[in-house]
Amino acid sequence: MNPPILDIHDVTVAYQRKPVLWDIDLTIDEPRLVGIVGPNGAGKSTLIKAILGLVPLVSGSIEIFGKPVHQQRRQIGYVPQRESVDWDFPVSVLDVVLMGTYGRLGWFRRPGAKEKGEAHECLAQVGIEDLARQQIGQLSGGQQQRAFLARALAQQADIYFMDEPFAGVDAATERAIAALLRQLRDDGKTIFVVHHDLRTVPIYFDHVVMLNVRLIASGPTDTTFTDDHLRRTYGGRLAILETIGQAVRDQERTA
Amino acid sequence: MRFGLDYNAALVLQGVSLLGAAAGVIGCFAVLRRRALTGDALAHAALPGLCLAFIILREKSLPALLGGAALSGILGIGVIAGLRRWTRIKEDAAIGIVLSVFTGVGTVLLSVIQSLPGGSRAGLDSFIFGKTAGMIQEDVHLITGLALATLVVVVLAFKEFKLVAFDPGFARVQGWPAFAIDFAMMLLMVVAIVIGLPAAGVLMMAALLVIPGAAARFWTDRLHVLLIVAGFIGMIAGVVGAWLTIVFVKVPTGPAIILTASAIFVFSLLFAPRRGLIARRWQQRQPLQPPPFENL
């Protein structure tokens, strides 16, 4: 039997003795498009960062395709939150996308014609090939997000982690990103997406991870994204939940 | 006034040109990583170490003085990091404290050295404003060699520096030792600052680190061009500044270098195409173009 794509075992993460993730167990066996949802401070971003080795684990272990994460760097693609970098930095869009190829280039080797060709293809996939030579500061929010996605595509990974790729983007970009995620999933990739907009969860994701410091539920969206789990994830904020439930049903009818 | 350069003066000019280039190039990364003030604190914090090295050794050996300078400079940024981490003091306040305290201690040590037998002849006060006159060959070779080494490392590790300066988190996900690479950038900054102390002085050195990159930013938005332009600006500032002090003997080298760099900065600020003030004012007076129909 193949090892699971992602296997999280007993993971606890704390910032200054305050637990942010508590005893998380999570296994993904099949290529899936996974939405990670939960209220602010639920540890969604921290979960991704813990998997990627960006924050230390207090306890537990994480394996990707049966090996520790640091042995699987080539298999991993990453889209950080857009605000995490300085968009005034003096690089072009193509430069940023090329950074996705740095991992396989290794020390001191510069990207050549092959890498540049790949980077252009990735830009075409996210629909901003014409912006390749622009300085990144000239991009709109949606275009910045597309540039980050193109950089992750350039990593040619099998498993992707994306921190709120839908945050603050226009409707056209949201549709483009959603289509791209589905395409990746259909190509056999697994994608983890930190997501805020509960209305679109059933439309975008076939697997949902519901998180509030503890893991509340993880499973196929159809059977897992239930009112009961939502209530347990989001606590007593029922009024909000009723409206969300209604909105979800509305969205499902129109979709 | 004299215009002809003897061999020693030519050697000094070659040294400060490479020093300026190294400071300008590594200074770009310092600015991009928002470490301009840290660089300034480091330069100021170098003074007490420099003096202590002299007090202990009782001789003006440049490698020893610069070694002491580097150690106390690093101690200075260590104190800044510690104050930030373990107290509620914010970074700007921590930098302000370290900068003035270390400079104060250094100044006191300078007067202690003055009172030592032979101390007044040591001429350590030239490290405040910088002085290239009277530099000996070995010192210039040391500065030139370290400046060259800094430039070589930046050229070699350009890709790695660029990645870590832009997005250290992404670099770590790809498996790069981002902390070590960042530390290397920091270390090169220390080297550039410390070898610049004899010529530019503790008060002025940080400006030679920051101004070339800031001026170059008006001319380009590509990193490799930025480094090249900043390197040239640093080089010109170093050479012109040092030459000015050879011609007008009374002027200390540091201010001459920095005034030259500032002149280039002001020129860039005003006249650079697209990003310069005049070009931007010109663009604002152009009639508006209708927006394109396709809007991503």
C-alpha cells in the first residue's frame, strides 16, 4: 500500500506557551482539494506552517508521502499570504515566478532558458503572461495573487499549500483560481487551501478540514460540512451560522 | 592643492573605490531587509571595540582594530535584538539607545587613549570622520581584499540572497537554510561597514551603505541593475570623496564621501526618468489616457 499523501500525528503547536494547535491527527490518502476552515485564531495558517516546518512543533510528527517534510521539499508547493512580502521589492513578475524553480536548481545555479520557458507557461496558466516584465508593485491585488500561484506552479509540486489565496481578490480572479485548483486536483495533485468564505466551501472543495485549535472534523465536504460541525467549529455564534447556512443553500441552488 | 597622484594615493583611491562598490552593493540588501538603521547602529557601536583593541595592544594595527570594531558592532546589534526580545522596548528605541550609548563609551575611551603615553599620536580620532591620508599599503590591501571578497560572494549567491531578501518563508519551504543565508548577508554588511570605518568614519559609514542603494532605486526596478548602479554610485562617491581630501587636505574623508553620494542621490531624486520628481511631475501634467477595456 502507498503511504498516505499527508499524515499528521498528534501535532501540538504553541506560541509563547499558548497552544495554537492541540493534538491534531489528520490523514489524507487520496488526491484531494482540501479546504481548511475555522474562525480567526483557530490555527489555520499555523497548521500549514507547521506542516511546512515554518513553526516548531511542541509534539507530534508530520509525514508527506511517508517521509519527513524536510526530505520532500521538491514535492511541496507553497502560496503564502499575499501580505507576507514587500510588493515594492525590485523584481519583475517573471523573477518572482522563477523563484519557484530555485529549489530544483540548487546552490549558485541561475535559471536558464528552460526555467524561463517554464515560468512563462505558469504565468499563462494563471492568465497574466502579458505582465511578465512588469515590476510586481504595479500589479493589482488579484494579479499579485496570480503571480504567487504561478510561482507555486513553477515548483512543479505534487502537494500544494495555499494560505488564503482567495482573500481580497476580484471575482474574475476568484473564478480563475478556483478553475486552476480543480485542474490541479484533476491532474492528481493534492491542494490544501486556508479559506474564509464559508459560502463557497461546498462549491470549491471536495474535502474539508474544520479547525478550532482542536481538529473538529475532517472528511468529504458532503458529509462533513454540516451545521453541527459548523456550530462546534465556530462556537455559539449561531446567528451568524444560520445566515451562513442559508447563504450556502442559496449558493448551491444558483451554482 | 596638488592634483598629481603619487603611488600611495592611487592605491588609496583604488581601495576606496572597491570599498564604495562593496558598501553600495551589500547596502541594497540591507535597505531591502530594512536594516539601514541597524547598519548605522553597528557602525557607531564599532567605536568602543576599536578603542579597546588599541588599549589592549597599544599599537595601531588595522586588522586588530577592525576586529575589535566588528566584535563590538556585533555586540551592539546583539543588544538591540535582546532589548527587542526580552523587554517592551521597540526596535527604533533600542537602536537609539545602543547607538548613543556605544558612541558615548567610544568617545570616553578615545579620551582615555589620549591620556595614555603615545596615545595622542595614535590618531584614533580619525576613525570618527574617516581619513585616507597616511594609510599604509598593507591597510589598503586589507580593505581592498575584503571589499573584493564581499563583491564576489554577492555575485555568487545573488539568486539565494534575492530569494531570502524577498520571501524568506518561501525560501525555507524550498529547503534553503534561510537563516544562514540571511546571516551571511548580515555578515557581509558587517564586513563592509568595518572596512569602511578607516576611510568613512563611524559617524558616516552607514550613509555609504544606504545612500547608493536609495539613489539607484530611482533608476531601476530590477534587482541586478540596482546592485550594479548602487555599486557604481558607491565607487564614484568613494573615489571622488577621497580625491577631494587629497586635493583639499583639511577636509575629513567621511563627510567628503557622503556629500558626494548625497549629490548623486539628489541628482537621481530630481532627474531620474519615470521615478524622479521632475519626470513624475511631468507625467501628472499629461492628459489622462482612457483605461483599457480588458481589466483582469
